[in-house]
Amino acid sequence: MDGTHFDFDETTRQLQARLDQLEAEHRLLDEQVTAQQLAGADMITLQRMKREKLRLKDEISRVRGLIRPDIIA
């Protein structure tokens, strides 16, 4: 092949793997935030963790859009 071949299935699998990884990270961080809240963690730590959760959520949305784009007809 000349390097211009686009393997749609492979790219979709890679994106799905990335999405699975991001979702797992988000779930883990969510559990950690809950545990820290129950333990009475300081607000700065909680804010950092919540900011990271939002960053992960944004990345999850971006990757989902690459896998299943919203096409407005």
C-alpha cells in the first residue's frame, strides 16, 4: 500500500479502546472523589480531582463524536 490507505475498522477499534480507557479512568476518579468527600478531604484536592473528571468527560465526548459523528441532514 502507498500509505494513503485508511483502515476504518482499525481506526474505529483504536478509538473504541481509547474511549473504554477514558471511561474507566472517569469511573475510577469518580469513586476516588466520593471517597475523598466522605473522608473530608480538603477542597483544593477535590477541586483538582473534579477538574480532571471534567477534562476526561470532554475527551470522552470528543472521542465518541469521532466514532459516531452527529450528522445533521
